[in-house]
Amino acid sequence: MKREGFALLLLNACESLDKRILDILKNEEVGLDRFWEEGPDLWKKLPITDNVRTRLIQLKNDGWVEAECERCGLLGIKVVTILDDLYPERLREAPWAPLSLYVKGQWPLCGSFVGVVGTRRCSSYAFRVAHSLGAKLARSGVVPVSGGAKGIDGAVHSGAIDSNGPTVAILGTGVDKVYPRGHERLFDNITREGTLLSEYPLGTGASNWRFPKRNRIISAISEKLVVVEAPLKSGAMITARYAMELGREVWAVPGRIDENVARGSNGLIYDGAYPLVEIKYFMDSLSGGQLDFFSDGNFDVNTTGMSDDQVRILSLLSEKGERTVDNIVSECKMSAAEVLNSLGLLLARGDVYPSGPGRWSASLKSKS
């Protein structure tokens, strides 16, 4: 790494500095190589806070930059600065772009990036939507981006991995840390085809304020952002606000109006976000297709290997939505035994799932 890279890594370690410090240095006619070489004698003359100056001096005197580069080399972690060609161009354009990024896994990645976010305490329905969306994006050559957390984030990453595609997790910790606990295997799988990415130095642990901050990277690096399910006060809503400020296209999955967990995402639709009412429509939008929210509603159900009874039940659930066994008996004109037997076989195929006590729904793979 050259002197400019050392300087950017040092400045980035202060955490309060970003792309805007480059304008300050330019106004002072101070290049990054000079900033690194002259050190504290020069820094005393720059219009930066005493806390930042003290931090810079401490890190420089401790040989932190050299040690950090050595640690990265040993762990197979790349450092990408804002001046590097490998730095994401969409992120570089943001006024608050991080000066350096730590990358663990495969980089760079081909294809456009789409952010998919939502609450950690999501409903089972939202989890299935997120998993299906992650899978379909990955299969289409699009890289799903999320935050590596539990709930919606984990579902998105898992969906991409299950489809043997790449995914990017933007972390609120160092890339050498696993947070939350229990995501060790997920993070390991992500690095096989995709990337763990963070602006934070190695060893940085979890702090509440860092996670909202990292959300701005998700919004900036993505071409579009999807909020699957989010309450009014949530990290996903912070990500959506960043995306809107940057002029990104924001989509939201409609949720039930009587559930607080979806008040934020429903509110986004009210405020003008695109409603993600069918994954197919969203995928069409990525390829420049015209949105048609008022199609005939017929779903392309894969009926290969199904009996007539199974086809009738799956078609009903796909077209009409959730039903009880009694509803299915009445509407399909079948006996309860025939319905239960067919539901068991459809469940084994993954075409239906129990959506509540005594209630059944078609799975997303059968509806999109």
C-alpha cells in the first residue's frame, strides 16, 4: 500500500471522518502523501478537532496502520480505499463516502446490487418473502445486499446462498467479527461466493450507534432498495431515508395494516415507494420491463407430477390466498381426507405451508 493508502486508512480509523476530509485537505493544499509523511507537525495546522488530532497522533505513534495492514494480510482481508478502482462507484459518489473499506471474501462482484432490508423480529411471511427475493435476485445475476443481521437480513443472504449466488453483507462491526452470535456459518458461506464488507477497522465490536451508520452504505451501494417489513422506528427505515436522499428507487412489501411490525414499510408505500406486490414485477423492473400492477392475476404454477386434486388446491391457494381445510373442502368440492392427503404431499414438495392454526397458503415459489 502506498502513502496515500496509509493516510486514508489512518483517517478512516477515526470513524468520524469521511470523504469530506479530502475537501479540507485540498483547500489547505495538503496532499495525502504529505499528510502521512509530515505527521503531527502538519496536523496541528489543519482545521480538525482536537479529539481527531489526538487520535491520529496516537495511532501513528503506535504504528497502527502498518500493524493493521499486516493483520489484514494474514486474514486474507482486502483494504479498498476511496481512491482505488475497486471502490464501489455508487458509494464513492455519496458525500459521506467512507475513506476505506475492509473486504472479506470475493471482490469485486459482477452484476448490479439491490439492497433488501427489514426488521430483525420479522413475521414468518416476511422471512419467506426475503428468502425468495434473495434467491431470485441471485439466480438472475443480481447481487442482493443486506446487513448480516437476524431476521430479514439473514433470510436474504440465505436465499442467495441457497441459489449458489453471491451476496454482500454490510457489517456494523469489523469483518473479522461475527455478530450476531449464531451467524458463524452464514458469514462463512457468504465469503465463498460473496463478500463481508465494513468501513470499521479489524476488531471493532458491536455498538448500537454503528449499525444505523452502516445502513447508509447499504443504500448508497445499491441500485434499488427493498424494505420487506419494518416498524416505524427501525434500521430499515433509516436505510430507506438514506436511499431517498440519494435518489435511489425504494420498494416496500405491503404488510397487514393492524401490525406494528409493518407500519414503517406500509408508510413508505403511502409516501410514494413502489409496492412490491409480486416478485415477478420487481424482477421485471430490474431489466427495464414495464410495471403492470393490474394484470389478470393468474399465477404460473408448476404442476409437474401433481394429481388433479393437488393442482386444484394449489391453484385455489395461489389465486385466492389463505384458506382453512374446511374452505378448501367447500371450494374444491373434495372430502376432508382428500384435502389433507393432498396438502401433505404439497407440503413435502414445498408448494404450500401452514400459515396459521388450521390455515394453509401457497408458497412464494408457486406464486412467482
